[in-house]
Amino acid sequence: MPQDHRYQPLSKEVEDEIHEEEVTATMAKKKYFETKTILALLCGVLLVPTANWIFGPTNLIEGELVQSFGSEGRQPVSLCETSDLLSIQAPRKNIWKNLSIKEATDIRDWLWQPERGLNLTKSAIAADNDNAIFLIEAYVPPKAAALAYLNGSAEAPPKYAHAVVHHGNTEQIVDYLIGPLPLSSKTSMRPLTEIYHRPEIPYNAHGFNPNSTTMGLLLGSTFGPMSDITMDLFGGISKGHANDTLIGSATAPMSYDGSWRKAWVGLKLNVPGHYLFPVDLYAYFDLSGTDPSQWKLLKLVYNGQVFASEAEFRQAWSEGKLKKSKKPVLDDTSEWATRTRKNKGGRRDLDDRAGPRSVSFDGLRFRVDQEEQYLTWMDWSLYLGFERDMGLNFWDLNFKGERIIYEISPQEAMAQYSGTDPHQATTVFLDRAFGMGASVKELMVGYDCPAEAVYLPATVHTATGSSTRLNAICIFEKDSTKPLSRHTGWLKDEMGAIKGYELTVRSISTVGNYDYLFDLTLQLDGTLELRVSASGYLQGGVWDSSQAPYGHQIRDTSMGSLHDHVINYKVDFDIAGTRNSLMSTMLEMEETTAPWVDEDWGETFKQQRVVRKMIKSENDSKLEYAKNMEGMYIVTNEEEHNSWGNARGYAIHPGASTIHLTNLDCKRTENNVNWAKHSLAVTRRHDNEPYSSSMWNIHLPGKPTVDFYKFFDGESLEQEDLVVWLNLGTHHLPRAEDSPQTLTNVATSSVLLTPYNFHDYDVSMDALNAIILNAPEPGKPWKVDENGVKPSYCVPPKLPDFSYTGLLQFEEDGSPATPAEIMEQRRIAESWHGLHAQI
């Protein structure tokens, strides 16, 4: 549910404070005005009007007016107008919205019926060899049907859902297409195969089971008998209990092509910020198939020494042949890995004062249809969508009445690590597997987003049932603190500025150790910015001198490990329609001459020129940004022109840290992250190519279910419906300042999508929040024109105390779930990222 933005009446404390201020001010003025008061009384002027004339109006309406000193004395100041969300009715139903809890529960019940033949077990208690539902979600309609509906030429396309079912008894995973909805005698289901590049989804690529009992038992039975060794080496034990002092985390990928499933598991101290407290012991397990009795330990690694079994490791330890690594500090009371201020520097001057905050004195300037998740702002309009895999996405983005983009959606987020130990050197996480949407967190009002932002919920339907985050998405307008355009000049109407207001839509997902901030920002000139910022904990490694090429020491035995983050986005442009082309516009140097060349400077001169080239097919559309930013790529409509004969288009401007993957020749990223190996790529759009990755790609680098390179089959890109797949990311070489947690000011990446001859002029010039200055005649005041827009003079409301809701969880039957204890919430959250609070 959105936050209530209605301003409240002044509290009793504020009223008392205002009254006290009035008394003080009155006493200060009393002596000054004494003569006037006496004269007024002698003249028979009534006391109350006189007092009002002298002291200014009092609080005539309690809670409505307060008083302020200005150049003209005391003036009445009203409370600001309400900042309630301004409603609007979406022009069409949101056909990309996820299923409601009732819709998902009905589908779950429908799948449970015997006639479906699925033989399902409740996911919360299902073992790997059971059949269980992993995901239920709305399925995106075909684009042609969606456009026909948006354009008013057809009814809304039939609604469908898809459900991922783990068939543990046959070791298969099937993604079923279900529809049409609502459920009726016409509803059917079939395997959804056309969006994947292999006919079957191998069970060994499955996601983490929320019921991690069998995995926990395996790890407990492995490390429990080593308690005397782990106590000696690390001061902790791991027996599979909630109060264990050591916990485990698994790496990925766990398979190459799905024919087997194996994982490295490292141990960490079970303390706050445990990601930064790894210990130097790693176990390699065979977890193939669905029969836990066949799972086994393959090897152990300690301080670079490899042991084929626990017995071999124990023998080396008991005989004193074990070369020991440095024991971690166990009695560190500094709490350095937490967010506490304990022992973290002295007090900063004036830091006891609350910092500035954003206030819309005239009320909010955007509108939202909360039911349809539809948003408008300053001639922009768009719909919001939300899904389990990657979270927030955007549809039908219009500016000034024209569709610019049909779809913007994050596709995948990867992190590849380096190091000398098995945990760092083998880790390639693809976070779609864990679910960016399922991992979305409630936003901390006033910290993650401004207090006056509008907050919206997000719902997903996963293995354990449905869950809703009430404040999962925030929408807010902000002053960029710089003019969008400005000039100082002296001729008529050439001096002035436009305020650089922007609207941001944000969500934050915490996937294991990392927090990802996803921003879409709209600007007044038709520009969009996509930005991803990261925070949270590093995946720490065990420090020794051999790790120096792969990171920095950040504590006694901990290091921050070198890694790449790459986040892929899908941008389906519709520039003046669906028939678009791709232009490369690059700068080149030329040596030329001209009749006017003066011989003092030689017979030729060098300069840069623009070279425009159409990229005609997918054979040439895997692209890199130009060196030194000497060029750009533009999506154009060669059949539509502005008034000056230029093809209308949108340019792709790389912003902060628009990288691609560094390691291009690795078996663990052989074919499952081909999208990450270029700055951007462009393909012809097809409904059966909706995503660049899948939730199973993480464990299938050799034979992924979605192989991005297979999108490129030589199709023409000339006046076709085009999709741009672009990458954001960072090369992250951690530093001491990344502890306790990474900073979003450095760990950030962005790209700008901006009009390029799309208009005839800068359309932000029509914004009213702008000023024109004209120089006066000597000795006269400057002529000022602010288009009649004056900021309100009012008192903003008192902020409510901070509150936090957490997660609303619903069982598989749709009933509210019992609130989970803290440790259970932690186990559920971390098990999705291969982490286990109990092992």
C-alpha cells in the first residue's frame, strides 16, 4: 500500500512551541510599539484590531496558520497544501501487471487438481525428489495484440500465466503456459518451450529449494564430525544447528550442461556481516540428481592443501602435518562489519542536525493509477510491471503523446570473481536465478527514497506461496540541483534558465550480500536515464599475500575480492512506430584543404568529421562503445523526419561505468552470459525471444536454456521492430572503504536514452518552471519573467516517526502466513542465494 501523504494538523507540542515564540516576540516588540499603542487607545481604536495591526494576525485557525518574520514584519504562513497522491485513470488496463494473490492461488489450486496429473507436494515440505510448484506468474502478451489494444483497434489480449514445476520424480523441470484466464472450461496448459533453446530443462540446473533440510543434513554430517578440527583452526563449529558458530555458503555455477550438479561450499563465522568473515576451509560436493543418499563429499581444501576425504584431512591435522593459515580474530569487539557507530570516528560538526529534505510546497506534480500501476508526469506516461526474476519493469513509455519505448526491463545481473581459493576463483553468480523481484525489500522511507515519495506494493508468487512488499517501489520528483539549460546574455530574451526537475522510479533488491538500486529517471526534454547502484556487503575472501593480485586486505584475515558486475537491460524502441533502423554515428579525423587556406598554416589542415553508417543486419550488431566516446549509436525511423529533414531517433549515450565482461574466455561463462560480452547489441524483435537469460542459465554455461547468440541469425535491421540489449556494470576492485558496506556513489552505472532529431527543437523550453531575465535601462531593475510560477510560502508537515512493515507472506492456499521468527526470515532469504543459516 502507498504511504499516506495527507498532512496532519499541528501537534500539541508544535502548537505550544509556536505560542511560546509568539509570547517572546510580543515582549520584544512591546517596548518599541508602546507609544503607538497608547496613541491608538487614546484615539479610541479597538484593542484587538490594534493588536493585530501591531503584532500581525495570530493563529486565527488553530493548526492552519503560523507566524513568520519577514521584511514586512510578522506575516501569516499557512500549512502547505496536501501532498496526497493525485489520482488518474489509466487509459487502458495494465496488461503487463502480475497476477493478484487470488489469481495465483486459484491457479495453484487448479494445478493441484488430480486431472492435471502433476502429483504435487507442497513446496514448503517437498524434497528434491518430489513434484512441486516453483513459480506462478503472469505471461507477457504478444506485442502485436498489445499494440492493437493500446491503439484502440482491438480488445485486450487474452490473459495467460506460466508456472514452473519441478518434477523431482522424473528429474525434469517444465515451464507450463496456462490460459486463457480467468480459469474456465476453456483453460488449458502446455509446456512452454518456444522461448528456450533446448527442449528440456535439466533438473540439475534447478533453483534452490526453500526446504533446505537435505542440504543442511549433508553439510551438518560433513562438518559436524570435524568440530574438534574447526574449533582448533577457526574457533567455531558447524553441526547443522541454529546456534552454530560457523555457517556455509555455496558457489555457482553448479553444473556445466546439466548432466551433473556439484558445488563448492565455504565456511564463515556466524556473526553480523558474516559475508566478510570467511574461514579457510572449502568442501566440494556432488549434488547430482534427486536422491540425497547419492550426494557425497569429493574433496576438501584448506590453506591451498587438497584432501580427498575428511579422513585424510583429519590425519594431516592430528599428525601435525597441516600447514595452518592465520586464525581469525574471534574476540573483536569493534563491530567493524556492522552499521553501528561504535568506534567509528568522532562527531562531525553540526551532524546532530537533520539534513535537508525534499518538499513539494505546491503538492506532488505527478499522478498514479495505483490499481493499474500507471504513471504520468510532465507529458510522460508509462505502465509498471513486476516479476519474480528481475523485479520492476516498464511498458508503453510515451512522451508528448508518442510512444518512445514499448518495453524497458532488466534481464540479468551477473558477478564473476577472482582469487586463489576455490570460493573466489569459481564463483559466477547470475542473480536472475535467485530472483531480483522475489528479493525486493521494503524501502526505508526518508533513507532509500524521500519521505514525500509515493510508495507502491509489489507481489510475487513463488514456491512458498505469495508475498507482498508494501513499500517496494517509490516514485518521486526531485530537483537535479542544476539547470537543464541556461545562459547569461544581454540581448532580448536570451538570458535565463530552466530548472532541472526529474522523476525517478526506484526499487531495491537484496540478493544475498549485495543490494541493488534500480532507477528509471525521466527528464523534461524526453531523456530517460537507466541507473543501477550497488551497496551491501562484499563477498569476502580469506586474505594472505598470494591474494594481492585479486583484491585488498580489509581486516585481519579478510579481503575484498576483485569481481565484475554486469547488468543487462532490454530496451524495445518504437521511434515514431515499430519500423526502426540502427545508425552508427562516429567521429573520424580527416586531412583536407580549401581555397581559403592560408599558406602561413600549411596547405592542409586536420579536423574531425561525422561518419554515419547504417548497421543493416544482425551479422554486425554486436557492438562496443567508441573509444574516447568518439561516437554513438542511434535508433532511427528512416521513414519519419523532423521539420529539417532529419530522421527521427533516440541516441544511446553511455553514462557512468558502462562496461562489459572482462573475462571473455572462461568455461564457467561459455555461452550463458553472451549478452555480457559486448557493450550493447541489437536484434530484430520476436515474441519468442523475450529474455536474454533465464533462471537456469546460472548452472548451464555449456548449454544454456537461453543462448543469447542464437538471437543473431542474420536478419535485417532496416526498418524493422528492433530491440537494444545494453549493459551497465562496474569493474569492482574492493578497497578498505568498501567495509563494512559498498558505497553507491562509486558502485554505480548508467546510460542515457535521449532524443536525437526526434523533435524540431528543445521541447523542455515549454516548461513553466523557468526564468527569463532582460537587462534594464541604466539605474532600473532587471526585468524578470517566471511564467507566473511562484513557489508557495508555507510550512511543510511534521514527518511521522519512522516505521517498517517487512514482508506480508501468504501460504500456498492464499491464507496469511504466520509471522516468521528472525532466524527463519534469515534462513529463507539467504537460502535463495545458496546461503544457509543452518548447515
